Amino acid sequence: MAQQDSMIEYGSRRVFITITAILCTLLEVVDTTVVNVALNDMRGNLGATVTEIAWVITAYAIGNVIVIPMTSWLANQFGRRNYFAVSIVVFTVCSFLCGNATSIWELVCFRLIQGIGGGALLATSQTIITEAYPPEKRSMAQGIYGMGVVVGPTLGPPLGGYLVYNYSWPYIFYINIPIGVIATLLTLQFVRNPNYGQKKAFRDIDFAGILLLAGAIGCLQFVLERGQDDDWFADTGITICTVVSFFCFFFFIWREWVFRDPIVNLRVLRNGNLRIGTLLTFILGFGLYGSTFIIPLYTQGTLGWTAEDAGLLLVPSALTTAVMMPLIGQALQKGIKQQYLVSGGMFLFFLFCMMFYYVLTPDTGGSAFFWMLIIRGVGMGMLFVPITSLSLSDLSGPDISQGVAFTGMTRQLGGSFGVALISTFMARRNQMHRVNLVSKLNVDDPVVQQRVLGLQHNYIAHGMSPDLALKTAYASLDMSITNQAGVLGYMDVFLYLGLLFLFCIPFILMVKNKQGGAPAAAGMH
């Protein structure tokens, strides 16, 4: 208790620590999505195939999820300030090396190391900002931290699109360098080391746990990232990685329960609020990263928007979330129960999905998305802070950093599961809808004949020969069917995603507060 209270900061020192944590959070989270819009430019410049260039994203994600569960142990082993500063330096140096990469596998290697540094930034930033605030103000602290986590993925695509369009793809990495330098200096000046335990002797380090965790998480992330592109279990590599991940998880859990100094303290999951919060964080990551993935895909693939325009579409939603975060933190401090706020956020996300479901067409106008994205922004703001507050409400001392590691890992894995499942579901639904639409077309149908004839005459009027115009007319009709099948697939995604969030609401309302419903923020002693 005394050790935890000794980490509370006041005045300008707390302000600088907060700024440092937000800068590092934005650095890491923005980098998960900023490269998406630059992949084509990278592929052309480095002479890579589509499969090879996908590793630029996969390698970073694998590095992220491997290191996040180990951040608490690493911070204790090397000192939080030292570990945090080194992680920033690793991330920043690798950003420079990524921008200067001359081959695809060189870039992939640097992205993996960058992801290892970035994972530490995400989890350690949350621990630092949580412990810097007194218990009664930690909901506000989580709101400030949450702005970076929720807004970051949204800012990535428009920022990446702007830099690629006006400069070149290396600048999406170079932009990290000045921010990284500032964050390193602030860390060395203001971040302190807690004294929660003695460093472990070399012989006491849980090397087996580290290897099992890296194998389990790394293989799982690979399966999720590459499964759809490699046709899942029809691919030998995906099957092998799935089996390896399963057995590594099994032996990792056994190892951490029986080893005297585990690298990940699974016993902290005995806390009921952390277990519930971890599950809710997974669902939050599923919806956050899933919707951030699917919306640009629809606007670029179906509506033909540029990457920059597709990214800018999400900015109002991100700004709304940023405004909501401190307000939700204040609401929690005033005693409003987390269950009510989370349920409200789940319902608003359901409403957002249903609105998207009803407005999607092959030519929906941009103005139709504004208010539904505002609703998404409000819903995300109502989800992140209460869920995080609930997860950490009964933890103290070193258990806070362990809880942060669990919630950070599950949020990232939730996003990976979301993108993987949505990609697979959409591909199969598109195929199903296409088959259904084609089955309803009859070349002898007068309506179909009239449509083809109209298209043929239009192409003839533009100088095509009758035979070529007829072939082009059928190709155009086939493209219309493909687009319509794609729209129906997107509609299915939003329908089921919305129903998932709606289904969770009754279970959230059944969660009971301890101590007669006292707000969790007040119980964080």
C-alpha cells in the first residue's frame, strides 16, 4: 500500500508523465494501422509479392503480442524507467531502419523488432499513468490513456495516406523519430522505478515460460494474420502453427502455475473483476479493430475512395471518442456504475452497426456515414474507460502491471481475431451471395436482355465493335453482381457484429459491484 501510494505524482510532474504515456501510446497504436495504406507503394518499391508484403503487418503484430504479457516481469527485472526508455529507443531506431530498408525481408525483420519495442510501450504506458494518479482519479487517468488507444487506430490510415501521397512510404516511419526522441527524454526525466520486488538471479529466470509464451502467442498471431490468405487448415504451415500454439499454451499455463517465479503471474486472474474485464476487453478489441478494418475496405473497394479519403471518414468518430473519454472518467468518479456505462456503449455500438447495415449500397454517399460514426465514437468512449476501470479496480502494487498486461494482450488478440474472422466470414458470404444472385439471372429473361442490350448500345456509341461491346456488357453485368454480392457481405458483417454486442448486454448488467456498488475507481487502493 505504501509502495503504491509512493508512485502517485502531483502537479507538473504528473502532467509530464501523462504526456509521455500518451505520446508512447500513440506511437505504438498508430503504427499498427499507418502502414496499411502504404503496402502497395512498398510492394512496388521493394519488388515484393502480395504474400511477402503482408508480413510487414504480421511481423509487427507478432512482436507486439509476444512481449505484452512479459512487460510486468521485464520492468521489474530491469527497472521500469530503464525498460521503458530502452523500448522507446528500440522502437525509434527500428523506425529509422524500416524507412531505410532495401529489401522486403530486411523490412520485415525490423518490423518484428519494432513490434517488440512497441508492445512494451502500450502496456507500460498504461501502468505508469494508472499509478501516477490517486485511486479516486484513476478513471480519469484511464480516460486520458484511452484516447491514445482508441483514437490511434483511426488516425493511422489518414496520416499514412497523407504521407504516402505527398512524400513517400519511408516517411510513415520517419515521423516516429522526433516523437520517440522527445518521449525518451521525458521518460528519463520524469518516470520513476517502483520497488515491488527483487531482481531475479539468472538461474531463477523462467526461460521455459518465455519460450512457451513466444511460441504460443507468436504462432497464434501468425495463424490469425495469415489464415484467410493461406486458406486456413488446407495449408500445412497454418495447421502446424495451430498445433504448436495449442501445445505451447497448454504447457505454458502448467509451467506458470507450478514455477516459483513465473514470467506471467496467472494467479492474478483469480480476481473476478479482472477476469470479466479481460473478456470485455477482448470484445472491445474485436469491435474496435474489426470496424476500423472493414469501413476503409468498403469505401475503397466498393465506393472507389482514395486511402486518404477513407481514413478521413473515421476522424469525426475518433474526435468524438477523444471528447467522451474524460467525460466518462468524470461520470465514474461521481459513482455511476461501470455496468451501466458499458451496457450503454454496447447498445450504441449495436445501433451503429444496424445503421451501417441499412445504408450500405454500391454507391452510398459519404454524408450518410457521419452521424452513425459519431454514435460509434460515443459508444467506444463509453466502453474503454469503464472496462479498464473495472478490470483494475481490485488490484494494487505489482498486480496492476500484471492486469494491464492481460488486458492489453486480450485487446490486441481481440483485434486480431476480429480481423481474421471478419475476413473469412466476408469472403465466404460474398461467394454465397454471388452464387445466389447468379442463380436468379436468366439470359432469356426480358429484363436481363434489355439491360445487356442497353449496355451494348452504350459501348457501341463509344466506338466499340458490336461483338466487343456485347462481351463488355456481360463483363459489366458480372462486375455489378460482384459489387452487389460484396455489399451484401458487408451488410452481414455489420449485422452479426451488432448482434454480438447486443448479446453481451444482459450478461454485463448481471455483474455486481463489491461493497454495495461502490465505484471501482474508489476501490483502487
